[in-house]
Amino acid sequence: MGSFENTRTFARQLDQQDPLKEFRQQFIIPVVGGKEQIYFLGNSLGLQPKTAEAAIKEIMLQWSGYGVEGFFKGDKPWMDYHDQLTQPLSKIIGALPQEISVMNQLTVNLHLMMVSFYQPRGKRNKIICEAKAFPSDQYMFETHVKHYGFDPQEIIIEVSPRKGEHTIRVEDILQTIEEHKEELALVFWGGINYYTGQLFDIKTITHAAQKAGAKVGFDLAHAAGNVPLQLHQWNVDFACWCSYKYLNAGPGAVGGVYIHERFHQDAGIPRFAGWWGYDKATRFKMEKGFKPIQGAEGWQLSTPSFLMYALHKASLDIFEAAGWDALQRKQQQLNAYLWFLLGEVNKAGKETIIEFITPQNKEERGSQLSMLMLQRGREIFDALSKAGVMVDWREPNVIRLAPVPLYNTYEEVWQFADMLHGLVK
Ligand SMILES: Cc1ncc(COP(=O)(O)O)c(C=O)c1O
């Protein structure tokens, strides 16, 4: 990685040496007032691949050309489209292709996975999760637990950061699991917390939860397409993610689910079923009695939206062309450069006005960096927005940003840090 310099020339040099520099050209960068924005919101909604429109058009042509026969005819019949998504995703998620199902959206999938993996039995009915998980996850726990007739206050055990700290210590997660091991049904965690950007040790949490006799799952909304994952190897039971953030599949894009293969043949596992999850060879016999596809696909319910599939594939094709390992290398370097530059920013003012709440340890973070603004937060955020930097504001006082390797540059990172430097002085 070498040592960094805080100059535009140095940032430009890094861009010139970047083996992935051409990939920015494959995305549409928002332009406001004739000026390309510095878009650091890949953690919220990834940018549009230039190929997305043509991908949609392909589906429309297939539809206009063949009608319903588009499922089976033409250059790209829809029937096996799913496989074209699971292959590239398997590298990003670290799973076997058959352990992945691309379906629905994230919150819907979380509920479906709860049906299969939250199985309260007697006193073993507790759920351990992170405090301040994304609201949808909290509502999912609350309503699911109520659905069983339980009191969420009794069932849901949240692990919080220690007093005066912003992130959760792994030892505290392990300790809580240990304390409740006799009554634990499920451990469910975010891969990366949406607010702090903290990346959790999925392998260690998985091991501890399973040792305690619980099932274990993860919400990977902020991790999929961002950080390396090895869900199969880590023996994770299940996980869900959305595809509109780092995976650039468009607003409200189709989500994804991972289910470890050991559950695929388990006839006893409860699930909510639909015809699209039915054994493919006999699906069209339309018979009574649900017979699932032997794989994560067996959790599908409905005929998928091929328009959504097409958008997802357009982005995954770019991941494939760039190479997941190369993307990881750039992600780390881009992020390291950001941290290096921001390390100098607080020194500029008389008092510290930014507290970085994302862990600086690279094992505990992905692309996102969250800055707790101790003073003048809104004013600085507004000034950045006015200057063409797209970052976001989370109440009460956090600015989040996430430069990503596919379309952001080192020069943008430098420009951002330089502007911030000027604003905190
Ligand atoms: C961590 C996390 N979980 C769940 C959700 C909800 O996702 P969806 O609206 O796609 O169901 C989000 C959305 O940003 C999220 O960041």
C-alpha cells in the first residue's frame, strides 16, 4: 500500500495507477448545474450502470417478440435467468450458487427467513441482536415475536455499545450469547451497521451462536458487494441483503437470500411457500402438496420480475469484468486513503469537531465512514452538498459517506477531504 501524500498530484497518480480506473466510465455520474457530483452514496443507492437501460430493453423485446413464450424462447429465455445471477453472486457472497436465491426485497425476505429459522421451543425462545439495528429489522423482530404471542421486551435481547462508546465490542456479543445460552433461539446481526459503519466478525458470532444451540443469521444490506464474505465457509445459517446499495441494481431492486445447503433437504424446516419455489421438473403439473426445489430457490414464492433481474445482471456483469479480488484491493486502498486524509482534518481547527465513529481497524469496516459532528454538523453538511459532494445526514448529527471502488476516484476522495479541511478551520 505504501505511504500516502496529501496532495492532488498524488491522488491523481493513484488514479493513473488504478487497474480499475476505466470502470467509472461504465456508470452514469449525477450532474448538477453542469458539474459532475462527487457521489459518495454507494451505501445508500449505487449508481446506474450505463448498460442498465439496454438490459431493460432486452426484456421488453423478449416480451414483445414472444409474449409468454419469452420464458422459453429467444436468445435469453427467462426460465434460467436466475442462474445467471447466482453464479456471480456466489463469489461476492462466498456461497455455493444453489445456496443463493434472488427474490423479493430485503424486509420481505427477513420475514420469510424468520419463519424458517426462528423456532421458539419452550424456554428456548430468545433472540439476541444489535441495539439500534436498522428500523426495518427492529420492526421485523417485534412483529414476528408478537405473531407468536410473546412480549418483545422479554424475548429480544439487544447488545449495545458500552457507555461512552459508539460501536459494539465482539466480547460483549459473545458474553451475552454465553449468558443466555440455555434460552437462545436465534442470533441475528447486521453484517455492517448502517449508522456506524462497523463491520462485525460474522465468523466468530456464527460459531458462538451455534455453540449455544441457536440459529444464526445476518442482514448484509451494507456488506454485500462491499466487503469480502465467506458465508458458506463460516457456516452461517442464513442471510439476506438488498441489491440497490453496493450492488447497483437500482432503486427497490430485487433482494437476495443465502441459506446454507444443510437446510435444503430438510423436509421438516418450516417455510411459507409459493409455486415459484416448487420443484422445477414438476411445477407445471400444478399438483397439490408443496415439493420445494432442493436449494435456496425453494424459498421463492412468486414469478420474479425479469426487469429487476435484468438490472441486477447489468451490474453483476461489471463486477465480473472488474473481478471481485481486484475490487477488494481497491476498496481497501481507497478507504485507507480516505482515513489518512481525514486524520489530518481535525488537526486543522482549534477544537475537535469531528469524531469518527466507524472503527479505524480495517477488519471492522467496509467502504463507509461515519462522522459524528460535534459542532456545526448541519452547516458543514449543507456546505458540502452545495459544493457538489453527495454524502448523507443521519439524525441527530452524523454524516455518512462511502467512496466505492467501481466508480469513485482517489482524486474525489482528496477533493472531499480538502473541502472538509477548509470547512472545519
Ligand atoms: C440494514 C438494512 N436493513 C434493512 C433495510 C430495509 O430494506 P428494504 O427497504 O429493501 O426492505 C435497509 C435499507 O436501507 C437496511 O439498510
